Amino acid sequence: MSETIRVVLVDDDPLVRAGLGMILGGAPDIEVVGEAGDGVEAVATVGTTQPDVVLMDLRMPRRDGLEATRLVVAGQAGSARLTPTRVIVLTTFDTDDMVVSALRVGASGFLLKDTPPQRIVDAIRSVAAGEPTLSPTVTAQLIASVTAGDTDRSTSARSLLDTLTEREREVAVAIGRGRSNAEIAAELYLGVPTVKTHVSRLLTKLDADNRVQIALIVHDAGLT
């Protein structure tokens, strides 16, 4: 990732894109390099601009944000970029299943559209640095949505977590609560490099692509 974080805005409402552009325009380390009004345009724009982060709406014409997210994440395979393009889902959270699905196909986080401006800026910085973000407000609703659903998935998640050491399990639960590496280090009295090592092991043991998917496994198991 370059010093300037390159961002693409994807939303079918031009006013939303304009508002986001104004918010991000005040951040000296963030540059909006492209916009798209639907999922088809989104994938094409990402291909031509190669951004660090995409802010992706879910409900859009022609191709929704879920499919666009899948294509953006899948398109990173074989890329010459040193860091992949990461997707943050923006939602009003009236579509719980789509949010869960977006995270499962590789989105690096999600935010409500009424998230305070500074929180949006901070989330972009975190995700660009490789640390996906989970909005605490949405997390509570996401947990309810996930745990109310698939019993088989819950059983599978618990089985996966049973393969972890006690410390790895503690780190996984902290990730499920939306904690950053620094916060986990402080809570568990560990060094940040040690936390990063545990996170790497969790990704391997749980066959997860990113921290958000670790969090979903923890949620499926009913541990947060």
C-alpha cells in the first residue's frame, strides 16, 4: 500500500457518494480515485484504478454489492499488487443475510451509513493496514442474525474452535468482539507481535481468509 490510501466509492445514490467524498476529502492521507453507481461499474472501476479500499453499498441495480464484493475479492488472485484491494460494506442493515454473506465472501468490514465521519475515516485506515473493522453497533445485530440461524453451522464452528489452544481461543473471542491487535495485547497482557502470530495461526487453523471470517466463526459458536 502506498502512503496515500486510494479509495473507490460505490453507491447508486450520487448524494451518498458526494457526502462520502466530502468526508474523505478532509483526510490528507486518503484519495478518492474513482466512483461507481452499481456493481458492474464497481468491478470495472476497481480494475482500472487499483484502489486500496472500496466502500461498497449492497443494494444496487444491475449487480448488487454482494456479487461485486465477491468478484473484487476473487479478482485479487494472481494480482501483481503487493497488497490486495479490500472491501468495506456500507449498509443500513435492513438486509442481515446480505451483510453476513458479504463478509463470508471476503469483505473486510462493515459500517452503517450513519456512522460518524471520523469513524469512517478510521475504518478505512484500519482496513488499508490489513486490520478489518467491525462496527460494534452492527456486530450486536449480526450476532443475533447469525446465532438465530443454522444449527449445523454453529456445531461446525464449535468443532473448529475446539482445535485451538486456550490462548488462541482467547484471541479469537477478542477478534469476535471487534478488538484490534493493540487492544487484544492490552487485554491479554501480550506483545502486539505475539498477538499477530496468534492471528496468523488462527487464520490457518480456522481456514479463514481474514479476521472478519474468524469473528463470524466465533459468532456462529455463540461465544460473543
